[in-house]
Amino acid sequence: MHRFFAAVPFGLAATLSFTAANAQQWIQVEAQPTLTQATDAAQGYAAKLPNVVGFNLPGRWHAIALGPYATEAEAEDARRALRAQGIIPGDSYLTEGDRFQQPFWPVGVNVATLTPAAPAETAAPVTEQVVETAMTPVEIDETPAQARQSERDLDRPSREALQRALKFAGVYNSGIDGAFGPGTRRAMSDWQAANGYDVTGVLTTRQRGAVLAAYNTVIDSLSLAPVTDDVAGIAITLPTGMVGFDAYTPPFAKYSAKNGSNVQVMLISQTGDEATLGGLYEIMQTLEIVPMDGPRNRDSTSFTLTGMNANIVSHTEVRLANGTVKGWTLIWPAGDEQRREMALAAMKASFTPIDGVLPDAYGNGATQDIDLMAGLEIRRPEAAGSGFYVNASGAVLTSAALVAQCTKITLDDSYEATVTATQGGMALLTPTEPLAPLSVAQFDSHLPRLQSEVSVSGFAYEGRLGAPTLNYGLMAEHKGLNGEEDLLRLAMTTLPGEAGGPLLNGQGAVIGMLVDKDAISESQARTLPGDVAFAYDMEKLATFLSNNGIAVSASDAARDMSDSELVTVGRDLTVLVSCWN
């Protein structure tokens, strides 16, 4: 069970700034996060009041407003009268509507042709005086002396709220302490300068309202609220305006995107120890929701993962807690940093493991698929193919086409490598750390006779089988179709993943490297039969390797190997080369 509680207050209601005293005015009475809620609210006000208009706001929110009023004075008279009668909320405020976008209610309304609302009738005296707090926006601006006086009336929570809003605006980077020292004054001055106000270092009441309005609009869109997930055994504050509970797919409790936000949250809960934690750390990094770029930290009791790409920013925090592994992942669209950081801070501060842990076999489980883990897509490389070790430090020879445009290259999905050299369709890869391969290529310059059997070791299925396969064929010709002296033509049906794999003779020696057949077909400007393949010959490979500091080892094998022996040679020699983007 997952329970939602009232939203956490992060600031006080505030107003937008005014830019012209005699401009058309509106009374904004409320804002709603969905079009359905906003339409219902607009209809409710329209049943009691004329001149109700609904507008779309930036960030998928929707405003309900009254107006337009011809003057600010008329709008304020109406606001006070309607508020005194309890018809509109007490925090309704005036605005020129500079953030209003396309109207959604009434349907088909043309705002440009609306008749200004009639001035409000004088409201009956009320016995209870309406008291404005120091942070409530007012309709007139102040002198610097008046601004200082109104500022002195602020209590500590109001001062802290203003500092948070200034930090959100990007002008304040100090602590939230409620003390308006030099850092806060400098932030106020920077905000005034950026927004076209006289720079005094003291915000007027209206300016404070504008700062808070921008901040509170974002807070409202997030709807940060405490959530207790009793099944997962986790209490945490979530952006409930962005996500809602979806399903349990152990070890995850999934909270999927709402209202087109593209935000996701995964709560993580399973029994386990340090080994479980380490395994989860490795598995999480294979998921699409954790991009490869970003810092990672792990110790014996916890880990954090941050991943980012052009589309998303993902942050994961997990720790051991009394025999359980619990944590969370926040996935947020790239380019929305302010809101992401606010949600992230709330989740970090509130995460609390509680009694309970998500059972391994909870519910119906996730969809079963080789490309999924608990229903989440496993990250796959942009391309994968074959290569083979050419020295004892783990240097690999492969097809240049496979690694031509890679952000990251891995060997056997475990070791990173870089391209050291390329030439004539060949590429030399060097691992970032020295490796100790089981076998290194032994070359033979003597070509098998025509129509004799040869084999290619390669990852025909691009790593899905976890090991290379051995593909048999015949030596058809010792040159290419156009007489190329460095090509060997083979009678063999191959798959793209085998390109870059070693061509072996019957003694297990390397006599060439399989070429990407598509590249040959393009050079011939025609489609070739399915049982035609090509390989670069040993002389071309040896020249390229020697020119790049790799000493070529000659084979001394004197007998033909059995099929099982050839399979072993191919398995130990061949490496999966993956290109990641």
C-alpha cells in the first residue's frame, strides 16, 4: 500500500510583478495542475460570478482569473469586496496577465474582445478585519525606507522562504538561515538588476511577491508530498504532481509519469547483504534509466549513481538497512534542472527505511524478456561485433567500421578500450588497463589451397549467446572479385556480428580477418550472393600491426586440429567488441 499525505509547504502565496500601473488588470483566484480540475474550478466560479476566464500557464498549469478590469484600482476594489464576502480565496491577487497563455475557458473566448468588468459595488462593512501578513503581496510599490520597514516585519520562516526563492532564481548561493547579510543583499541587488528594477539591495513587498511567485509556481507543479509505501518499507517525499504509483516489479516499486511529465521514480527494496548491494550496483549500471556518463560512488554499505545523456538525468541512492537493501532512483527529463534539484533535495532529505521489504515474488512480476530486468529495459550497445587479441597485453584487432563512431568501446562487456590506429578497414584497440588474454593470435602466411576448409570465430549474434561461434566455409579465391591482392574470397554465409573475427586455417592459425560484407557489396555497387564473404589476408594484417608497434607471432602448428580444438582456440582468441553511444 502506498499513502499520500498533504503537500509540504515550501513558501507563501505570492503575486506576479506589475509593469504598468494603468494596464489591464486581472484577479487570479487560483491555479490547477490539470485541465480537468481547472475547467471544473472555472465552472464553479462562473456559477457565482461574471467575467471568469481560464488561461493556460507555462509548465502545464492553468489559471482561473476574473476580468479584465480597466484599472488597477477597480480590480483591487473587486478583489477586496469578493474576498470579504468569502467568494474568492484570501490569497487571490492582481496580475497584468503577462504569464497567461491561450484561454481554455469559456470555449472559444476571444480575450481581445472582452468588455472590461464592471466596478465592484461597495462591500458591506465587515466586523472582522482582514489582516495582511508581511509577505502578502500588495498593490502599491514602496520607497526604500518603506521597503526596509516592511522587511523588518518578516518573521524567520518568511525570511527563509525568501532566501529559498532567491536561490531558486539563481542569484543566491549561501545558507538558508533567515539572516539578511551581505550575501542576501547581493542576491536581492542581482535580482533587481536582472528584472529591471532600481538596485537598492532591499526588495519591496511587491518585488518579494514576484520572487516568491516564480518559486511557488514550480513548487505547486511538483506537489511535493510525503509518501509511505508499506509494501516496499520506505517513507519518502515524492513529486506527486509528476509521478503516481504504477506497479511492483521486485526489487522495484515503480512510480510512473503523470500529466506528460516524463518523470519516473523507482523505490528499491529487497532483502540482502553487502554482496546483494554490490550485485545491484553492477546491474543498475546496465539499465537504460542509468546513462553511462556521470559520477558513481560505492562503499561497503551504500552506493550512489548519477547518469546523464541528452534525454534524461538519473540519480540513484541505495544503502544497507538491517538486512535489507533499500533506496530510490529519480529519472528526470534533461534541461529542467531547477525543478529536478528541488525534487532531488526533498527525496534525499526525507528518505527513511521503515518496517517491511518488497518480497521477491510479489504480485505477477514483470514482463519476462532477455532485454528486460524487472520490467526495465537493459541498455544495449549501439553496435556489437568481433575482434581478436594480437598481443599479451590485450590489444585487439577489429573492423574499423564497427568502432568508427563510438562514445565508449568495451571488450567482452567488461573492459574499456580506445582506438589506437585505423587503416584500410582495420582498427587497433588498446584496453585502458592491461589484460591477460587466454590466447593471442598465431599467424600463418601460407594460404590454404582453394576449396579447402576454413573457419571464422565470431559473435554472430552480437553477444546474445555470451560466447563466439565457429562458422565453417571454403577458400574460394586468393583475391577479391576485382583482383584485390589483399582480399580473400570465401564460400561462406556470414552475419554482420562476425565481421572483425579471425579467419582460421585447419591448424588454428590466423590467416585473415573477416570483412564487413556490406562494405564490399557497396564497393561492387551490386548485391552479392548470400554465400559470398571476404577477409583481409594475413600480409595486410601483419603490415598494419607492425606499423603500430605490435610484434606478430608466427604459428608453429604442424597438424590439423579437431573441431573441438578449433572451437577452443576461437573461444580463447575472439573478443566481443561493443560500441556504446
